[in-house]
Amino acid sequence: MADRVSARITIGGVLPRSLLDELTRLIGDEDLRLDWDGEPFARDAIPDDGPVELMAHEVAWGHFEHLERFCEDHTLAYVRWSGGCAGSFGPERVVFTGAGSCVSYAVTDDDDVVFDLETIHRLGSIAAIEAYAAEADFAPPALAIVEDIPGGFGEAGHG
């Protein structure tokens, strides 16, 4: 049986309109909400000027496996926070900037980055610690839905 915790994910970047149905389905499959105990996500809830912020309680292992993979495959930036499960795993923040690899940061239940002695020694200086904290504080850009144009993207639109 899976350990279940509360988790939230903020997604941003540029998404071709042809992929919007798949993104919406994946969000629905996770039963994600706009508020912790609010209504299920609806496609028209994508903000015009910001990233989409989604959350759920009782998330298996604290991650949204298929949704996160979709974001990575389509270079959508995201930040995911998940609470910890005593005896199994601690709270974490995972950052994907839209390129490269995901980076996991140990955090508190309030989503504050934790610096253990090993991390402090590895980083080695206050400047490196501050840079690490800034990387952990990444905020995804607005989620822009763009029209599909062969060979590239077109004008941004939403919904």
C-alpha cells in the first residue's frame, strides 16, 4: 500500500494547444484541485497571467508521476512540494526549470528549505548556500497555451 501525503504542483511554460487535452486529462487523473478542499480542476481555470497551481490530499508517495513526466517531456517548468510520511520519507520540493534534470530539495512541512550539515559542507561557502537557496526558490513562469504551427509555436492564447 502506498504512503499518501498532501502535495501541490505549480506548472508554467509554453504548451501547444494540441497538448492541452492531455494535460487536462492528467490533471483530472490526479484529482487535482485549485484549493486544498476546492472544486476539481477545470480547463478554464488556467490563469491568463500566471502558472497553474494545483493541489491534492492523499497523493501516493507525494508525487504526480505521469503529470510530472508529461511536464518534463514537453519542457513545462514545475515546482512540486509534498509533505513527509513519518518513517518513509520527508517533505521535499522538486524543481524542474523546463530544461535539464529535476532537483530535489529537503524542506519543512511549511516548504522552507532545510540545510543539513552535509549539504552545508558540500556547498562550502555562504555564497554557494545562498545560490542553492535561490535555485530552490524557482517559480515557474505563466502557463501560455499557444496555437500549433508546423515547425514552431504561434501566438499565445489561453483556455
